[in-house]
Amino acid sequence: MSNYTYRDYRPGDEIALNKIYKDTFLEFMDPAIEPEGVENFLKAIQPEVIIQRLIEGKRSIIVAECKTGIVGAVETKDGNHISMLFIDKSHHRQGIAKELMLQAINRFREINPNLQTIILNSSKYAIPFYEKLGFVCTGPERKRNSVLSTPMEMNVSNQMT
Ligand SMILES: CC(C)(COP(=O)(O)OP(=O)(O)OC[C@H]1O[C@@H](n2cnc3c(N)ncnc32)[C@H](O)[C@@H]1OP(=O)(O)O)[C@@H](O)C(=O)NCCC(=O)NCCS
């Protein structure tokens, strides 16, 4: 049986999420990132900013936890966009990100059974992971808010849930 369980965000989770987002980003970010990019990212993951994103709507967070607490999360927006995916380093390669992605994709498809594509902007590090799931790069790496990412998408129109 898996050591991990998955559930929706609950108020208070933003503290643990901030730590996982921050520690994982700083460890796996592209070394070429500009200081301003790091600063912008750290601002975007402040606990109050996470809450604000959820209040503004069309966003949700699914968290993965084990007996020690939250170990990873996926944030979604707009019914077809994966916007954050971070797994604590000591829990990598346990299938957590894949399960979070499957759950997020199934949610999208429950809301819109005719959904055609899921989109995201990948860090350089995560591209091989997303490719394993079936995503393909749809353009060159680009810089937004001083953070580099590559646009990717996956066609889900023929997939079974
Ligand atoms: C990328 C990341 C989310 C993957 O999380 P994970 O929980 O370790 O991934 P999983 O264990 O679910 O892996 C699923 C599959 O992808 C493969 N995979 C995972 N990370 C990989 C990597 N860095 N390179 C190549 N393949 C990878 C696994 O081997 C597995 O393959 P399998 O299904 O054939 O066994 C995690 O490494 C992470 O948090 N990275 C830093 C933050 C980041 O870059 N996030 C993305 C922001 S866009």
C-alpha cells in the first residue's frame, strides 16, 4: 500500500506549502535564473499570496501527505492549466507527482468532459518528467517575471479517466 494520501487544500496548509515550494525551487531551479526571478518566485509563494490566489478563484490545490505531513502539491488554474508542482526532495521518485497530475487531470475532465488539452510552463528540470506523462514542448524556453520556463501541453481528448 502507498505511504501517501492525497486530498484538497485545507486552510493552514499554506505554511507547509510555502516551505516545500521554497526549498524545492531553490534546490532545483535553473542556475541561470536571475536574482529578480528568485525574488519574484519567493513573493508568489508567500502563504498570504497562496491564499489570495485561491480566493480569486478558478484555482485549486491538491496536496500529497504522509505521516510526517505534506510532502508535495499541485496547483491548477482555469480548468486546464497546471501552475505549480513541487515534491519535497526526500520523496522524489515515489510516484507522487504522477499521482497528483493524474488527479488534477481527472478533476479537469470531470468539470469539462470535452477538454482537449492541458497546458503548463515547465522548469528545465521537470521537462523529462512531463514528457514521460505525455506532454510535449510547444515552444521555446521563455522568460516571464524573470523566471525561465518552457510551454508544454498534452492532448487528453482521447484519454480514459
Ligand atoms: C519533477 C518532479 C515534480 C517529479 O516528482 P516525482 O514525485 O519525483 O515524480 P514521480 O515519482 O511521480 O515520477 C513519475 C515518472 O517520471 C519519472 N521522473 C521523475 N522525475 C524525473 C526526472 N527529473 N527526469 C526524468 N524522469 C523523471 C519517474 O522515473 C517516473 O517514471 P515511471 O512512471 O516510468 O516510473 C520533482 O522532481 C520536483 O518537485 N522537481 C523540482 C520542482 C520542479 O521542477 N517542479 C516543476 C515545476 S514546472
